[in-house]
Amino acid sequence: MASARKTLLTGSITFVAGLALWLFGLDVEIFIFTPSKVGVVLMVIGGLETLYGIYKSISTDDAARGRP
């Protein structure tokens, strides 16, 4: 269960960091990358990781209850 919570927490933090970059980095352009585009990528990765954490949490609960 701790692993599912850890995955859920890191996914949420990654999503929030990406959201902050997307919101506050729209007017900024750095030589190699644009922070708003990196923020969108981080939001997608964080969202997927959060969904995976939810899936792990649900599947762990089902296994603990004896469900296949």
C-alpha cells in the first residue's frame, strides 16, 4: 500500500509542478526550451503516474480482500 501512495503522491507533485510551469512560463522563452511546453509534458506524465497510483491502490485493495 505504501508503494501505491508513493506513486500517487509523486504523480500529483509532478502534475502540480507542470501546471505551475504551464501557467507562469507562457511569456518566458529559454534558449533551448519553452517552460510552458515542458509544463504540458510534465502534466501528462504526472497525470498518468497519478492514474497508475490509483490503479495500484485499487488492485492492492482487491488482492487484500481476496478478489482475483
